[in-house]
Amino acid sequence: MNYNNKPNIFQSMGLAATTSLIAVNFTHPIETVKIRLQVNKNFNLRNFIHNEGISSFWKGIQAAWFREIAYTSIKLGGYMPIREALGASDVNSPFFYKFLAGGISGSLGSLSGNPFDVMKTQMMANSKENKNVLELSKDILKNQGINGFYRGVQANVMRAIVLNGTKMACYDKFKGMIVDKTGLSRKDVRTQFSSAIFAGFFMTCTVSPFDMIRTRLMNQPLEKKIYNGFIDCGTKIAKNEGIKTFYKGFFPIWGRFAPQATLQLIIMDNLLNLYGFKTI
């Protein structure tokens, strides 16, 4: 079997969708905690479990599944074809081009997945109601129209560019460095695991402010608009709550990104390897 074959865009996206659907079931509870920390200054994990039950850690999982199909299939599956188009597939290719490839695929994926991101965020943040995806989508369409599904889209796209650019470029680059320094194969699980952990940390450092702004925009009350877009939201948070607020929930974010990045990237690499394709 020739492991240098390159998957086409549809094969790559299909494998990425499969990867993300597996990984999200394990990382969703961590994101639920992160969302609650970002929207509730007095969030307490013990009270959350007592009042809403263990199952509430998976609030919004339906929207998360649809979001992964619409978003991650493009952001993860589109990276390799875009990287190839930019001529950045070589291990010594400039970091910027790898970041650009990840940023492009991430921004396209976020546009596709934004409606499900809005629903997922609202479902996870809501401590009182347990609406399913169909019920919530009908409510949004009735009360806000199509625009309701694209709340926070500016912040979401910017977040996706930074997140996916950092994630894919760091993973790609660290794999090359580890291979050069240790002689391990790019397919070796130790190479994949180490690269994914590093990528998860740097993702958290760069994306936390964008993640906070996105959550606030997507979850602001419909009847009382607090923020007028990305810049206004960021300015008000910095002025009223301080710069440190942008990194509120840092460890839950890292706690989600590190295993999510590890699971997604290792599963993706091994699926590529299983079908005889060149790995990331």
C-alpha cells in the first residue's frame, strides 16, 4: 500500500467528519463547563451537578454533532488540500503558510457551522430549558429570522482563523521537529500525541479572548442587546471586567482543546494511515 497517496477534498472531509463525531462525545462536558464559566460569574460545579444532574454535561450535544459535521469536516478536512495548493506540504515549509492553510479552512468551516454553534452555545448556557435542536431552531427562526443563526459570526470566523491556523500549523510543525530530533516516524503515536498536546496549549493561548467574545455575543439576551459586534464586545469586557476576563475559563478551554486536539488529530492521522493516505 502506498502511504504517500493524497486524499481528495471529499475523502479528507469525510474522514475529518468521522474523526470529529467520535472526539466530541468525550470533550463536550468540558466545553459545557467552559461556557458556564464564561456566562456566569458565580458558576459552581458542585451546584451545577446538584441542580441539573450529570446528564447536563452533555447539554447541546445534538447541536454539537451537527456543528462538527458542518464545521470540523471543513476546517480539519480542508487543511491538507489547501496546504498542498499553497505548496506548504514539505516539513521545512514556512510556518506562515501552514498557519494560512489552517486559517482558510477554519474560516470556511466556521461560516458553515455558525448556526449550529449558536444553538449549541445557547443550549449549553441555559440552565432552565432543555430544548432539542429542532425546537430551538424554530424559536430562533421565528423570533430572530435567518440572522439569528449568524449571531457572533464575525467573532466566530476570527476565532476559527486563529484557532485552526495555530492548531494545524503547530501540529504540522511540531511533528516535523520531533521526527528530526528523535528519528520517530510521523505515523508514530508518540509523535502524534506530543505534537497534539503542544498544539492544544498554543491554541488555548491564542484563541481564549476570541472564544470569550464569541460566547458573549452568541448568548446575549435578545430583548436587551448588550454588545454591538466584535469590537464593542471586546472593548466593554476589557473596560468593565478587565483584561484577565478574556482568559476566564482558560484551564477548561485547555482541558478541552488538549484532549480534543489529541483525539481529533490522532484519529484523523490513523484513519488516513488506515486508508493508505499520507498523514498530516
